Amino acid sequence: MLCIISLQSCAQNSKPQGNNNMTTAEAHQKMEDLYKTVQFNTKADQVLYSLKVFNGVCNYKIWVNDIPVHHMFESVRGELSFTINTEILKAGTQELKIRIYPYWNREAQKFEDYLHKYAGLDVDIEEMDWNESTRKWEFTPVLSYQTPREGDESLQEKPRGFLFEEGEEDLPYYEETLTFEASVPYQLKGWSESVNLKQENQDTLFKEVEAYYLELIKNFEEQDIPAIAQKYYTKEKEIAQALFLKKKESHSRWHEDFLSRIIHPTAKVLEFKNYYLEFYGNGKVINLLDPPAGTKPLAIHRKTGEDKYKTLSLDIYLHRPKPGAPLEMIR
């Protein structure tokens, strides 16, 4: 990919930029203070959910409440674990969807046609609660799932062949939808009351989504901190609550985890084109993806050392809060 946008170092500009009335200093403070909006500040009130996944000879994608939480297109076998609270809006029944794909053929730039005989996925969800007496987090199993296979062993213990139905050995992918219960103390609005974007004119919607991405890229290029903060605020406010972030965590998430990689002397936005719309959240959330693998099209490339580089791919999930309102970032 060609780098088409160079992000020059001008982030210290403290004057209001664009149509945003905030100064850069005010924008930073607004994002740093997100921890002040967090409820349930004691560990005894907090509940976190972690998802652990181990894949066999396959790639995969996982959704919680129809929002992607992770995908693997690198054809690597192994285990990963991550928190899924940001996709849980309120307590109650949650939906988990998994889909396993054949390996990705890098030379042909496409997935293999069918699942491998030993394709498989193990998924476990645990609830994390604070125990005041032991002063430790306790882990309680909530859900354990294995793709169909010959035998009951986990993939870590002994890989087993995929249990293909008779006559269905040439399977292009396998998908399963499950449910689990969550008892988070918070309640987030998220995309729950948003407009169903599938019912809108798709050509007009595509242009609006594209324009949002291009404006965000321009904000990155100009290092317009007030505009960036304005776009990210609602998303980051809900994430702060879902993860029960404290002062130090709010500061580091905004500065070290995000801005230091975007506002960087060597940062460049990789070529941005050939994307398509993808819907989530039962049609209420949308983003752009790159064909053919469905990867994130907005990526920032930066130099981290002598002949060392890193690329940050950004998730930009948009929704329309109410009819007639402009699209906003929600995750």
C-alpha cells in the first residue's frame, strides 16, 4: 500500500480549529476527565467478562451482540484472551456468534475454498468478580463452547477432526450463535435506540460513511485535537464506563494508547480505497471494510526505530442516534 497522507507535528496548537469551539488543551482535558463520568467505582460493584479463544486449523471471527470483538486472518494457531464488556450494553441475555473460515491464501489473496479437516475453535467466557475477603478477582465460568468434532478433547489437549455432516465435507465456513447471561451493573445506550441503517438508501449511506472517514483522516492530517476528541467522545465515554476506567487509565488510553500513535512525526495514513459497507448491531451499526478478507481500511503507519515500523488499524463503527441525525462514532 502507498502512504498518501503525512501527519505533520503540529499538535501543540492551542487555538480552536475547524467548527469546534474547544481549544486543544480543553479537548485533552475533556477526554482525560472521562473517568469522572464512571459509575460503580469500587471493585466490589464491578463485573468484567473475558473471552478466551483457541483456534485449530482455521481463521475465525467472533461477534458479541452482533458487534465484532475479534478476528483472525493470519492463519496462526493459538490462544487469545480479551475483555468483552464494551459490547455488553446492559445486564441480561447476550448473544455470541462465531464463524470459522478456511485458511487465508496469501499468494492468491483469497480464503481456501473449504474448511480443513482439523478446523476448530474453543471459546470460553468467564465472569470476573472482586472478592473483598481474599482481595483478588475470582473467575466464574459462564459459557464453554467447542465447534463440532470427533471426540470431546479441547484443541489444546488433542486436535480432533471437524465433525462434518455426511455429504457436507466441502464446507466453505461454519457458523454458530449462542447466548450467555451477564450481570454488569451499568446500562449503556450504545446503539440500542439507533436507526436501522439497512432501511436507508444504500448509495446515499455509503457516501455519508465515506465522507465521515475522509473527514476523520483530514482531522488526523491536520492534527485537529478538538475535532478528533469530539468524534471519539461518546464512544470513549461508554468504553470508560464498561471497563470502569480510573484517572490514570483514562489519561493513558487517550494519550499513550491512541494519540501517541496518531500524532507522531512519522505517522502516515495508508492508502484508503476499494472499501465496502458492513452492518452490525442488527443493522444499526456500520463501518467500512477492505476486500477480499474484510480487514480494516483505515490504518496509520509509523516508524518506531531504526528500520522498525508499526501499523495501527482503527475500528470505526458508526450509528445514527435518531432519524435525520448525522452519523456518529459509537465503537
